[in-house]
Amino acid sequence: MMKLSFFYVFAMCMTVLFSTSCTKDMEYKDVQVSPVTQLYEPTDGQSVTLVASSTASLFFEWAAAKAEDSGSPLYEVVFDKEDGNFTNPIYRVVADNNGVRNYATITHKVLDKIGKAAGINGGETGTVKWTVVASRGLNSAMATEARTLTITCLKGFTELPNQVYLTGEATEGGTDIAQAVPCSMPNELGVFEVFTKLEEGKSYRLVDNNSADAKSYYINESGVIIEGQGETTVNKGGVYRIVLDFTTASVKMTEIQSMGFFFCPSNEVTFELPYKGNGVFEGEDLIEFKQESWGRDQRYKFLMTYADGTTQMWGTKNTTDSAPGEATADDPYFYIADTPNNQWDQKWKLNNEFDGAADGANPGAVTRISVIFSGDNYTHHVELVK
């Protein structure tokens, strides 16, 4: 029993001693940190024209600060207006690697926010001031120098929508937002396109999804896309090709007069493809291949004519010089793209079954052509009616 009591008392003493030591070691220490003494990049007065790219960025770097306990300071790049003194910064950016690195990679998207927080409007140029704050625990120190940066802000939106729809009385889907007309984004991030019919004297707006909580945009009288609850009135009804560029907040609307089946051997439109709705142009007729010394010519494209008299040829998106054979309707062979206006380049070939001429493979055959402007890849379908 005496041995057990001894070890018990010894253990209690060691516990008290260890607790006292931990308590002493864990006392809060007010660690001082030195200020950054030199800024490296970007140079003072440097200018940057922002671009609407998710990968575009500007590199900031500075000399390392020192902490009293030899630990690693944390850093923030702080921004203010040109005449500010950083007592109330307009923006803060944590350095790379959660603040540990003595550098920061700041995207153009964030720089655009900084510029606009400084009162620089879209497309305009202005100057902001920046410096670096080093910290360790509750203590911080501002760098001993500051620099200016001249920014040309983006004309368009900093936050680009992932999708855009048209909704309202003027549209094919009406006021039911669940039936909103979707736009495509076939080529460039933030640039949307739609082929659709709009009704005269009625209005529409743009939304980023087809639900009740959608963010709204409208087109003002100057043709600029504005975020908000406004609407745009259609002065002239018709079928339009509409390009909505959110990177520049701009709109291009072109009224379509007609769409036709362009038969390359005759260098002309041989029948029209009236607008059917939902971005689809569709027509049907008998197609007569042209007899040449080397065989029967079956090459074709499409020709779109705008209301102002200009034209746009539509040909194959994927270069080909053969008939589709057994390709299914969704095959990339049928993908279309706007192409230079000429007779022969970027054309398709019809299978022999579509030759409806009297001396053709299928006399009297009528072909239906559907050109479909929707989705990421515009396409077309070719089928026999009889």
C-alpha cells in the first residue's frame, strides 16, 4: 500500500507540474511583424487593359517581412482609390497559398471588380493605389511604400452568365419563363447566339435561367446589355439572328429575310427553307443532281439572306469531300458553321437516294431539309418525304 501511495503522489505531482508548464508555454505572446520594405511587381504606374478571359491575370510580388517568433507572416494586397490612404481600403486580396506566399496572382476578373469599386466604369481607364499588409497573429504592418496601377476596365460583365434565355410577350415562349427561348454559346465564352422570331410592339428580357429566381438583363436604347428588371420593345417583328456579347455588353441583331438550299452545281438557291420555329428552318422539294462527264454532282450548302440584302453562306463545320453514307442524323458530318461566300468550299454531298431526277437513282423523290440552330453545334437533317 505504501508503494502504491508513493506512485500515486508522484503521478499527481508530475501532472500538476506538466499542467503548470503547459499553461505557461501556452500564454499568448504578442508577436511583432516587420513591414514589407519593397514592392517588386507590377512596377509603379503600370497599365493593364483587362480582358474577358478566365485565365488572364496580373502578378504581384514583394519582399518578405519578418516575424519576431521566426514564423511565417501572412500577406494581403490592399487597394484604394488613387487619393486614398488605405484607412478604408476598397478591396483586399489574400496572397497565394492562403496568404503564406510573398506574391499574389490576381485575375483580371478580380481587377475589374477593384477598378469598378474605385469608380472606373466599364471600358474606361482609371488609376488605383496598392500596397501590402503583413500580419502575424493580431499584429499587422503596412508596407513602407505604395504603388499605382492604371486599369482599363472590361466593357462587359465581370460575372459572365453560363446560359442566357429570352422571355416575354415578344418571344416564341411567351411570358412563361419555363418556356424561355434558350441561346447557344457556339464559339466564345460569354458570347451567346439565338435564331428566333420576335413580335412587333411587344417586349422581352434576358435571363440566366428559366426559373423564377433568374437574374434579369435588358437591352437599352443604345444597344447595351444592362443588368436589371427592364425590358426591350421590338420595333419590327421578324426572324432574327441575335448575338449577345456579355464580355462587351453589346448586342448585334440581324433580321433574316430567307434561308435556302444552295445547290453548288447550279450556283443558286433551288428552294426555300421557311422558318418553322425554335431555331429551325425547314423546306422540301425534289432535288435533281447535275450530270457531269465524271458522274452526277450532288454538292450543296445553305444561303441565308438578311433583310439589308447581305448574305451569309452556311457550310460544313468539319471538312469533308464525301457523301455521308450510313452516318446517323446526329453525326458531326452534318454540323454547320457560317463560312465564306463562294460556290464550292465547305460543302456536303447528298447520298444517291436523294437524286429525284427522272434519270436519277430515285425518280420523283422529294427531300426534306431541316437546318437547326440550337445547342453547342448547329446541324441539319436530310430525309426523304416520298
